[in-house]
Amino acid sequence: MNRLRAVLTGLFLAAALISIGAAPKPKVVVLGFDGADPTLVRRYMAEGDLPHLAALAREGSYHDLQVTNPPQTPVSWGTFQTGWNPGRDQVFDFLVRDLKGYKPRFALMEEVSRPFLLGRWNRWVFPGLLMILVLGVVVLLRGALRRPSSPLLFLVAGLGALLAAGLFFFISTYLPTRLPAPYNHLKGKPFWKTAAQAGERCLVFRVPDTFPARPFPAGRLLSGLGVPDMRGRVGTPYIFTTDPSLTAGDNEFSVEIVPVPPQAAQPVTVSIKGPFNKPFYEYAVQDAGAGANDPTVRAELKKRCEAKLQKEGIRPTVDVPLKVSWDAGAGTCSFEVQGQRATLKKGQWSEWVVLDFAFNRILHLKGMVRFYLLDVSPSLKLYMSPIHFHPEDEGIPISYPRDYAEQLMKRFGCYKTMGWAIDTWTISSGLCDEDQFLSDMNQTVDAYERMMNGLLKDGDWDLYVQVYEFTDRIAHVLWRYMDPGHPLYDAAKAPKYQEAMRQAYIRMDRIVGEAMAEMPKGATLIVLSDHGFTSFRRAVNTNRWLIDHGYMTLKSGTGVLSLEDLFDNDRLLFKNVDWSKTRAYALGLGNVYINLKGREEHGIVAPGAEYDALCAELKRELPQMVDPENGAHPVFAVYTRDELYKRYDPDLTPDLRVTNTPDYRVSWQTSLGGAPEALIEDNLKAWSGDHCSLAPSFVPGIFFSNRELSRAPNMIDMAPTILNQLGVPVPGDLEGRPVLKGPGA
């Protein structure tokens, strides 16, 4: 016994000595702040407002971060997570075009459809299988009873037939043949999946380009930019108003304005337009015309199907009624929806309101919104947020595991699930003020910051990655107050909103300090942004330049396009372009495509020498563009895809990348495929700061770490750097190299 005790004691002491001598397991925390600008960071740091970032710069490292070309959120964060250049990971813009019809689609959240079970065969196969089962039972009973004409056999067969008929009716009425499904164009392997496969516990929180949430070993993930609202859009805010003259300007951002009859007896019932009824309406209409080759016949079949569905009470959208009443004297508005009631004062937010959208008795979607009272006098203006997917609705893959979003809600309370969580559309359309925008922004960040503190404190992770968006959103809409040369600069308001910008960066610094306090001693901390910012004073209509110089021809004007047109199969542009005379066209935030024969549906430019000569000509001529107002050159440089990317898909990747100089950006209309009459025009929207079509050298990101840098960092270096700090072997197909000294280096 004494010998055994001595052996056990020795083993225990040896194990203790080994554990004392062993290095602690490396841990890494990565905090991303979308759009955090190095010029502002240096200014506020020099003025003493960013003490935690200043400490990181002093004790570890700080450097501008070279970002992707183009310097756009989905592009830069795609390279961040894959370690591949944008041509290779195939996210090179917010938009990607359809070769069959030139139609642009969102790169981050394209919607496709998938069959539900056996699709259109459901109604036949399952009742048929039931009848086969019933016939089998009848045969067995017949053998057991030895009475071929037993009433029991007829009873069983009759009941089986009734059940099969009922099942046929149930499936035909309540079950869809196909369902919408999200598709992410990003190719490549996220570094956290590589780390997880090496045994690291990874927690990934709201990183862009992560929807739908994909499984990885022992991992947890909440998707970020890419998660749509319930209508399948980047975000559709609502304004319920008694003002019949209220419009969203040109409404490029697709705010839903819902009229409220001003003289009607209160409460007035209006509709919240909910998700599109794709399973039971849109797909049925599509399928109705699918068998016809003649366009006229196809259109007529679709029209008949729509009339039939409308007669049956099946609508294109699933709406819910909203009752509103208001008191101009008291300055209040009350609403009621699905048994939930609240009264708001001007400038007040409601709590989260849960909405149930019933496609039928079986299929439901659960959403949530918040209301904000903009005004009651002289007119009612009641704001409603875009409809967010409720975290409890596990049918929408916004997290991994599927119930992780719900776990977070139960622990931390409700939070926004939509990728573009902070509403920039309403203020950019002139429908709300800065105070509403800022209150929305701060409440959104409150939830994510609270969650970060709790999750970091848990310590049950080896890699923690979280991206905040607020530094980008505030710069987009308040930059006009930072730039005296902007056409919307207001000297009286500028001090207030310059301070709001400063406070946003102070908040960023506070979040970094909270992370530093919660993370384990010895862990690596990386703080970075995907790009910086500059002023957006003037909008460049690149398609107008192409038209004026004979590269593009229209049959008639394109009209004013909006984000909603991305989801419309009958868009104006593609009816009005004369493709037989168009050699090049602009689409997206700085892309020019050649109308290439054999690639585009109506291509006319021959591959080879003709293609090369046209690219060289545009590369030479576009930078000669002159702003007639001031003589400036809005185009900085034009890049071919061979100059930018490696191993790209020539059918998908833009032929040319047009970059702008500071103060200029490609217009919203050009990005959607439009062609306004003016070549260059003042930007008169609150969306006044930008980066998307700038040359990346003008809008670098930030990079801080508590480790020393070995060389200047590039976004493509981030994946190998993080893996290296974890001590995980860096895959050989990554294009960057580690840039930090320290653990794993």
C-alpha cells in the first residue's frame, strides 16, 4: 500500500511539474470595427480620447492596414476570413451579375430555391405510399381472416382511401413544393474552420460574409452582414404616415411608406407588409409559365395563375394588420398588433414587438420589430424598423448551432439579427433625423457589447472573433458634418455631430478596453478595420460617360432605379439598353464589364485582340474624365483584373475596376445599372461619407495588436497571422503571411 501511495504521489508531482513548465494554450481575440478610419483614430488618439488603443500602439503595435481593391465591406472581410484575394474567393463587390440577363444580384445573400422533400411529387408519392401500406394491411388481414369478402377488409380499404385523399388535400393545401434558401458566393475556407479542425474552440460573432451559418467542429457562430430582413432585402424600414405628400425622394434605398387615412375614425387599421409569399404564390406563378416557350403565352399563363391565387385569397405578401391612433395635442401615438399594445411619445422607441406571419395553418415565420414615433403634428409619422428574423426561428440559418441565436437571446435579451443592423436607409432618404439614427445605432451596439462582455468572460473559447458595424454606419451618414466642402455641410450643426463621431470612436476604444480586461493574460489581441473613409461630395455616372463616348447605347432613358429593382425581373435598364451597339457597361460600385461575345447573352466584342484593345482604351481614357464644375479628375486609375487578382473566374470577375479620387464616388444609379443625364452631380444625400469605389490607398484600415509587427500588414495576411498566433499550421494555399511576433511566430 505504501509503495502504491508513493508511486501515485510521484506521478501526481510529475504531472504537476509538467503542467507548471508547459506553456499556456495560446488564445486570440480579434475585434473588427467596420470602417474605422486611421485619420480619425490618430486625431482622437493624439487628443487623449482613445487611451486603450494608445496603450496598444505604445506597448504592441499600430499601423495602417492595406485593404482590398475594392475597399468594400464584403470584399475586405471575405479576404480577412479566407486568406484569398477577392478574385479567387469570388466576392469582389456587393453585387454580382447574371450572365443570362445582365441582372445584378447581391453577392452576400442571393436567394435560390430548393425542393421541399420531393417537391411537386409530394402530393402523389406520399398518398400513394399510404395506399400501398393500406393494401399491404388488407392482404395480410385477408390471409389471417380467410374471408375474402369480410366487411373488415372493405372498412380498412375505405379508411385507407379516405386517409390518402385527406393526405393529398393536406399536402396540396399546406405544404410547399419548394422553399427559399440563401446562397453565399464566398469561396474558400474560413480560418476559424481550420483552427477548429485543429482542436481550437472558436466563437465567431457577426463577421460579414457568414450567412448562411455553416457548421464547423465544436464551433459557435452568429452571422453578420448578409443576413437579410424578413422580406429578403438588405433592410426595408417602414413609415406609417398621414402626410399624402411624403416621399423618400428618389427612394433609391426602398423605404416602405404606408399611407394612413388622416380623416378616418381612430384607430385606423393599416397593413404591415410582411415576407413575400414565395412558397405559395411566387413559385406557383413561375411554375405556371415554365412550360411555355412563347413569351406571350407564358405571360398569359402567369396572369391566369395570379388571378386564380387572388381569388383563393392567396396574396403576394404575408401581411399583418396594425391599428394606430394618435393625439396631436398630447403628442402621442398608440398602436396595436397581434394583441400587443403600446403608446409612444415623440422621440420614443417601443420595446421589441414579436410578429407571427402565417403563410397558412402550418407554415409560419416569426419576426420582430421596433417602433419609433417621429412626429404626430402636423402629420403622423410612425417609424417601424425592418422586420428581423426572431432568434427562436431555427428554420433560418443565422447561427451555428441552429439554436445558438436563441441561446444568446435567452441569456442576453433581444437583439437585431439582420446583417445591416443599423438603419442608414431612412435618414439617407430624408425621412428621419440624426437623433433617431444615433439612438438606433447606440441601442444596437448596447446589445452586442453586452454579449461580448459575457462571452469573453465565459472563457470557453480559444479564438474569439467579433465585428462591430457602427463605426462604418455613422461615417456614412454624418461625414457631411466633418467636411466643410461637402454640399450638405451645416456649420450650425457641425459641432454637435462632429462630437457624435468622436463619441463613436470613444465607444470603440471603450469596447477594446473591456475586451482587454476580460481576455486571459497572455492572449493575443488584434483590433482592425476593413477600410477607412473619405468625403462623398460628388457622384460619378460612369454609364453616362460610356454613352457619351460611344461605348454604350440606350433605346430610351433608364429611369430612376432603386435597391428594390435588384429583386424585380422586369427592370428598366435591360429593356432600354441596345446591346447590339453596346461594347461596355458599368454595374456595381466601380466595375466595368465588356459586352463579350460568348459570355454575355448579347455580347458583341470578340475575345482576344478586340477585347484587349477595348480594355486598354478604357483604361487609358476613363482617367481623362473631367468634372465640368471644377476641372478635377474624378477617376484615379483603372485596373484590369489581371493587375488585381490571381486565379479568378473570367466569367464572373469584372473586366475593369474604376477607382475614384477622394470626394468622388460612383453614383447609386450607376451601381444599379442606371444612366442619369448628368455626368457628375452633387451628392445631396445624408449618405455623405464613403470608400467603396475609392482607390484603396486613400482609405486604408487600422491595425492594432498587443504583439509587435514584423512588417506592414495587409488584409490578406490576417488569416495566416491569426492561425499562427494560435499555433495552428497555416495552410499552404493561403496567399498572405503572418505579420506578428510572439506566440506561434
